[in-house]
Amino acid sequence: MAKKPRIVIIGAGMAGLTAANKLYTHSNNSFDLSVVEGGSRIGGRINTSEFSSEKIEMGATWIHGIGGSPIYKIAEETGSLVSEEPWECMDSTVDKARTFAEGGFEIEPPNDDGGDLGQIYEIATRFYSSVNGLNGSSVGSFLRSGFEAYWASVSKGGNGVEGCGTWSRRSLEEAIFTMFSNTQRTYTSADDLYTLDYAAESEYQMFPGEEITIAKGYLSVIHHLASVLPQGVVELNRRVVKIEWESKEEDPVKLHFSDGSVVFADHVIVTVSLGVLKAGIESDGGLFSPPLPEFKSDAIKRLGYGVVNKLFVEVSQRRFPSLQLVFEKEDSEYRFVKIPWWMRRTATMAPIHSNSKVLLSWFAGKEALELEKLPDEEIIDGVLTTVSCLTGKEEVVKITKVLTSKWGGDPLFRGSYSYVAVGSSGDDLDAMAEPLPQINKKSGQVNGHGQAKVRELQVMFAGEATHRTHYSTTHGAYYSGLREANRLLKHYKCDF
């Protein structure tokens, strides 16, 4: 009886479990399949949890557009979109946000038609796009030029803002613009929008329709994907520390685990995060032996990978308003020095649903990493000080406890999701998806060896950072898992 090809998938997140699901359900039991997960749970950067008796998402939160989304389809088919219990961001709109500028000034939308404050951001972008076109390679430079063009078009007239103390009109509108830019940072995971490539961002594709959260939690989708796999296929607490490939042995890939054990495989699908890959090619000895070819390692180095963390705060009252936070510049003489620096780059603080006692703020970049280090008492003090200095009220709310995600410091993730940095491009995302070794189909050669001596598809790659148009998303990870599973099914001439 012929030996079944052995396939090992590294990582039990969205990409890994999607690949495993597809391979198991479409191969007629043709493979010896296993999923090895370094942590103690499945889901990867999806982690539905509970805080203050509320269902929350520590990681992935949104279905980004319901039109055509495979995640939405799974959630709908499994009944995960409805629940008798409340869940994070269940309201289509939380109560209209109140916007406070540092110093205790509640402000109204500054544009003449009374529209949303976000229009400053949109007008700046639209104005610059129509008048000047793209100038500069980063999202940050594009938006800054857009704001300057917007300001030049509206800056006729007085400079002061009635009822707003020392705020000038320019400083206030720029601070509002910065607030929305900070929100954009959490969308992209970039610490600085000047590191975010504008041209590549324009390749990113959104699904049509509303963005929603999953009533029964994002993990319900993960559990559905894993439910078809026989017991024992998914192995937890199995951290891979070395991947030896390009062997001429019968099983060309050798995996080394943290407990000293080894596993041989015909094919390995690597679904670890871009952050883990970055660390893996920079560490002594490296994750891969031999090292990855230059085209692959260069793509890993060039692409951006950031940290986004969520701060959940339990307060003593329900119906706390949603707040938009407008700060003075960090070097302004008018700033409140008591406000900690890590709070100054968060844009909002809002209940997770309209009747919740749990407030949520998002942090990206350096402040997200700082948040991971702080004791709860310091976080509570920082939040209370910030709310007090912005609303002008000494005791707006009492905080009973806090919870933060910690994606940056977790060695199994080392961050949250990828972005296309200045200096990289969509081509790097395509390079991330290329399997190894690269085989020249015409010559039958790879690295000087005959094709008969070197097996194809030894090391394959999946995950959100391997999808050119849907990077940074769960559906991008899903599509990448399908892609690699289908690659193997085609290789073995399975009907898929």
C-alpha cells in the first residue's frame, strides 16, 4: 500500500484551519494530515473572550463588508450572526459621539453644513485628489498635502474659535484631522502613516455592504472550520523552532519542535504571522534551513507589520456616551501634561454597545506596545486623567477594572497584521505566496539539482500577509488557506 503524502500545517488560525478543512474534505482521505499549533488554543489572531460578563473580541473584530465575504457566508450558514445575548459593536450605530477638545471644550462639527467631523478628513483627501493628484509615496504625505489644500480653501476669516479657550481655528481643525488619522492607523496597523505606501493601499479591495461583528463571536467561524477534522489532527502546544527543507530524503521537510521532537513531512504549509517570519529570518540560526531565498526574505523584510491593541474598561454606569478625543500637539504649551503620552494618539472611547458598561479604545504602534507593559492601576489613572482633562469634569466616571490585548509581546504573533510599507509593493505580497523550492518547469532544475531529485511544494505559505488585495483581513487569510490547499489538491490530481 502506497504511503500517504504527509502534510503538516503550521498554525491553527484562519488560514491553517481553512487549508486543513479543504484538504480533509476534498481528498478522499488521501493525505496524512496534521495541524501543529504553538499555543494552547485554536484561532490565532482570532480570540473571542469575555470581560465584565460581555462577549468581546481580543483580536479580529469585523467582517469587512458582507457582500461576497466568505466569512459572512460561514457565519450566516452556521447561525452565528444572531444571539440572545449582547455582543461587541452589535449596534449599527452607538449613540452619537460627543467630541471634546483638550481643556474641557465640547465641539460641534466645524464645517458649515453641520456634517460629521469625519468630513474634514474626507474633504481634504477629495480636494487634493481632484486638484493636485498624488504627491508623495506615502499615505501620510498624501493626506497631509490634502489637509493643507483643504485649509487653504477655507481659511478666510477669523482665527479664533469662540468658546474654545486658547484653541485657534487652524489648531483645532488640524487636531481633528489628526484624530481621524489616528483612527486610520488602527485600521492599517501602521505606527506612522508616512510609512504606509499610497499606491499599494489603492490595490486593497473591500467587499460591498455594511461592516458587522459576529453575534456568537469570531471563534464560531474557527470552530466550524475545525469541526470536520478528526480528533488528533490538531495538536496544541507544538511550537516549531526550525524548518529544514530542500532535502533529497523520501520526506524532504524536517520540522524541529521546542520539546526536542522532530516530524518529517512531504509538504508544510506555514501560516505563522509576518511578524514571526521577520523574527525567524533575523534570529541566530534562523527558522529556515537552508535560509529562505533572497526574493522571499527580501519581501518579508520590506513589508510592514504593526501592532494594534484594544483596551477594554469596565465603568460603574451604563449609557456612558461615545467620546471622540481631540488633543493638543504633544509639544504644545497649552497641553495638559498630566495626560500620558500613550493616551494622546487614541481617537475614541466608546461603549461596546449602547447598554454596556464596557468601554473600548484602540491603540496602534508605539502606544499599543506601551499599553502591554503598564499595570492596571496606571492604565486606570491614565484613562481617568484623560477623560477629566478633555471633558473638564473632575469625576466623570469610575473605572472598576481593565483588560488589554497584548499582540505585540506574544512570541507566537509579534504583532497584529500586515501593511504595505513604503519601499514595498503588492509584488512582495505575491512573493510571500510563492511555494518553495522554485522549480523551473522548462529545465526541470532547481538550485542546480535535477527536478527528479528535489520534490515540489515542500514549503508553502498562507496567511493574511500572502494575499495581494485582501491582506490584513480574516477573509484574506481564508482565501490564502484555500489557495494553498487547492495547490496541493491539484498537484495530487484530486477533485476540488
